[in-house]
Amino acid sequence: NAGVTQTPKFRILKIGQSMTLQCTQDMNHNYMYWYRQDPGMGLKLIYYSVGAGITDKGEVPNGYNVSRSTTEDFPLRLELAAPSQTSVYFCASHVGTEAFFGQGTRLTVV
Amino acid sequence: GQQLNQSPQSMFIQEGEDVSMNCTSSSIFNTWLWYKQDPGEGPVLLIALYKAGELTSNGRLTAQFGITRKDSFLNISASIPSDVGIYFCAGRIQGAQKLVFGQGTRLTINP
């Protein structure tokens, strides 16, 4: 079972560059989330989606954008990368009560 | 926004000791979840709780859904080196669908 798949696993960006973090799930879950986890810290919610075509801001949405054109995919876009966006990014999906996480994308902005 | 207060933030214990951690909130929850995150990995579900007062075990781990529905506890008995990691509580507030996460408890074990 693939579950939640994130790509890439690692990326180094220069300040001002843009990139898209990909997340796809094959469990037909409606809810999907993007979190960031700074070193030694917990999870902070960036954006979430309750279904295709519907997205909403979490705690720390500034500097990010998302889209949800299909149930399976929930990409996270960084338009102008900044050093403060250096973090590990986790995508998760859930239906009912259990959330499933991807393996994470480690992003460094230099 | 909704807040889950998880404590302690970190623990340093000897192998073989028991561990206790908890999450509290001012909101009423109808689901509590406990996750573990190994270094370099995403969080993985350990225990799910669905009813106030519920006590559920998973091996050496035991979690309880608080009677007030505003808190939950996780206990680990006889800790071993592979218990090292970050433990997160999560929950679904009554009337909401979105999950909220605690800040995590980082567990370090000295052999």
C-alpha cells in the first residue's frame, strides 16, 4: 500500500526561488493537510483541504499556496523561498479519526 | 485557534523507567490520538481513543481518554531504547472534522 507519498525527499533552494512540494494519497481520503516541523519543534499546520476544490488556511499560511484539483493530490507551492521556510514538510491525509503521514520533505533555503 | 497543551516538552530517562505524558485543552474532544515520530520519519499512529474514560493499550503503551473529554494521557512502561522519538497527541474537537496536534514530547533514553 502506497498511502501518502511526498516528493521530493530533499531539496535545497536559493532565496527567491520557487518550488512545488508534491503530495498524493491513494486512500480516497477527503481531508489532507500540510504541516511544517522546525528543528526540535512540533507540527504547525500550513494549509488543509476538506475535499477537492476546497482549501483553507492553517496556523502559518504566509508564503505558501495550495490547490486541490483532485482528491488524490494536494501540492504545496512556495513562490519566493525565504530562509525562514527551511523546515521539514509533512503531508497527511485522514478520513474518520486516523491521519496518515508521508515521509516528509526536508527543505533548506540558502 | 484551538490549542492542545502537551507536556512535558522533553524527557530524559533511564532505560527501564516508566514514562507519562499528557495533553490538555480548554475544548471538548470526541477523539484523541497518540502518534510517535522516529527520527527522520513521519508520525505513525500508536493508539486511538473514542470515548470518555476509555483506556486502551498497545503493548507497553497505555493511553486514556480523560473523563472531562478535555485531556488524554499516554504511559509507556519499562522503556527501551527504541522508544526514543517524539510523541504527539492529536484530537478532533467536538463538532469539528479537522485534527489538531500537540507540540510533542521528545523522549530521550539513556541506556
